Amino acid sequence: MVTGGARSGKSSYAEDTAKKLGDNILYIATSIPFDEEMKQRIRKHREQRPAGWETVEAYRDFGFHLEGKLEGKSAVMLDCITIMVSNLMFETNRDWDNMDTVEMDNVEKQVTAEIQKLVSLIRASDIPFILVTNEIGMGIVPENVLSRLFRDIAGRVNQLLARASDEVYLCISGIPVRIK
């Protein structure tokens, strides 16, 4: 697992790590190109990855999306978990500002269930997985309910993945630091 703040170098470090594992990399992109800025970000990420890497665009149901695609792969890189979390949260239209704690817990349970399915898939595979995520809980407490819920869910998801990972790296200013 590779974590860090925005523009901390985490994706570049994860890509370099994947390249060291071999040429036959499966890249899982979790972004949805919903506006022009996101389309440009996705384009830049595509341009920096080696052309030979196979890409799967998905943020859930990895057992289905990766079926038959793992055999012979050197590694799998998923970028990124926090985008995956936000996509899962926004799958259904909710009144985030007026949500009660029971509904908040249900949102978190749904996200966590999808993350646990990913962990199970990884554990069942003998291929190295490199997961990229954002460390978002190091700033001020967000102003609104949605932002606080996202921060809390992403933080707990990162804890779950860090416990399940063999190695965890924190990238700071382009410098990866092994923390597990």
C-alpha cells in the first residue's frame, strides 16, 4: 500500500515499484471521467504509464472485472482507493446534509464490504498488488457532513488495508518512507 497527500509522489512511486516487478502489469483505474478536469487528469496518468500495461477501469466488483486477467501478470496496481471510496459513496443519491448516523453507518458498511471483497481477492492471488490511496485525515476537521463522513470512511478503509498489507509506504514530497 502506498499512501500520501495530494501530489506527494505516491502514484509515481507505485508505478516505479510495479515496473521493478516486471513488464506484464495490470493497472486498475478507479476514476470516472465526469468532467473536463478529470478527463485531463486521467489523460496525464495514461501518458505516464508504460503503453504495454493492460488497464481495467473499475471501482467495484473486481472479482468480475479481473476474471481471467490475472494469469501471467507480474503485478496489479490499483490507483486509487480514495477515488474508489468516493465512487461507492455516490452510487446512490443521498441527502448528505440531513443524513442520520444509522444511514451514515450503512454507507460505511457498503464501502467496507466492497473493500473486504478486494482484500479477499488479493489474498486468494499469488500476484503482488500495489494499492494507492490518499492520506486525507491530517488537516482540519471538514466543515460539512459529507466531507467528514468521507474523511472518516477513507481513514478506516486505509487502516483496514494497511493491516492487510505486507508493506506500507508513506510518500512525502516525493520521498517514500516505509512505515510497515
